[in-house]
Amino acid sequence: MPVISYFILSAILFTIGALGVLIRRNAIVIFMSVELMLNAANLAFVAFSRLYDTLSGQVFVFFVITVAAAEVAVGLALIVAIFRTKQSIDVDDMSSLKR
Amino acid sequence: MTSDYLLFMVLAIVAVASALSMLFSRNAVYSALFLIINFGTIAVFYLLLGSPFLAMAQITVYAGAIMVLFLFVIMLLGAEQLRKEQTLIWQQPVAIILGLILLMETGYIIYSLSIQEGILPSFNTFLSDYGSPTAIGTLLFNEYLLPFEITSVLLLVAMIGAIVLTKDQKR
């Protein structure tokens, strides 16, 4: 299996994630698209680390996974807090700084 | 070699299809479930690339913990049904055009990389302990000890932040 196919797949997944961030208006779905982009980058990391026969890329993916876990916890807490004040998680409703 | 190729193609199709269904499904719960399928296929890709530790971490942390958190919040807010009307009509076509441009750019970069370095090599043979938990743990606790410790502080900060943000204001 040539390693280049993994890069192409990673690029396609990253593009789908970026499209999700741009198209969708639901804050939770936008968050999920960001997770998809992180996963595409992780896949490229692992493929490169396989290509150059080094483990550093895999350790980096491990760090990315932990940071993603922390990011999701804080981000979902923010979404819950916004939902309490605005009764909506549509990003078009979050256009003003006031309540 | 051909069975390897077949496995990769089937998994790649499943990954792209589940990502697209995540993008276009109207219900946020379905989006979350499609994303779990996608994470599962990526875990299998990690196994194919010789990193069983990361595959297991992907299943437990991403498909397990993170997506359960997503489903909890979707059901807690009861906001899974999405509003139909778009306020910005031009936004969707512009986003699709920009996405296609991004895909073409990355494709061109990968193409030029493969031209530049000759053909990107196929994988070398496996070392016996490549990507094993022992090898990754040794690397993590020797070369990457400081980032590892900083990660623990980051997780603590995230935990405290989530508690503070969702705390009821009026006591």
C-alpha cells in the first residue's frame, strides 16, 4: 500500500471537516467537524511516522488526542453556558456580545 | 498486497461516506453516530500503519469518551433538530468553492511532493516492536517527559474550566 494514498485520504477528510465548519450552523456539529479535521491531521502524522520509520509522529498524535479531549470538555461547557443565556446553539444567534 | 489494497479502499470509502453523512445529516445525534463510525475506521488505519497503541487510544478516547460527551450535551440541550432556513444564502456555495480550492491545493502539494522525492516509497518492513506500547512509553518518558507533564496540567485546567463555566450563577 503506497503511503501517498493515506495522505490523499487525510486531505479529503480534512476538506470535509473544513466544509462542515463553513456550512453548518449548529455549534455542536461545527465542533464535531473540528474533531474530524484533527483526526485527518493525526492520520497524516501516523502515515509520515510510518514513512520515515520514527515514533515521534505517534507520540505527537498522542498529545493531540489529549489536547482534543481537553478542548472538547471546555468547548461543550461553553456551548452549555451559551444555551443557558440564548436558548439556542445556532451560531447565527451568537452574533452579539450582549445577552 | 492486493488484499491490503482492497482493505484500504473499502475502509477509505467507509470513512469518506461516514464523514459526508456527518456533514449532511439533519439530526445532530445521527451526525455524532456517523462520526463514531469514522473514528472507528481511522483506528483501523492506525492498526494498518503499525501503531496498535494509538488505535486503542483512538477507540477509548475519541470514539468512547469524547463522543459520549457530545451525545450527552446534545441530549441535555435537546437541540438535535436543526433550523431549516439559511440566513446567508450565498454562504453555502462560497463555502463549497473554497473547500474545493483547499482540496486542490492539498492535492497539488502531495503531487509535487511525490514528484520531488521520486515516488514516495512504499512502507519499509516492520521492526518487531515498532509502535508497541513499550516503545511509545519509553519515548514518552525519556524524550517527551516535559510535554507529558504539561499535558497533565492542561487536563486539570480543562476540568476546572468546564466546572466553572457550567456552574449555576445564582447560589
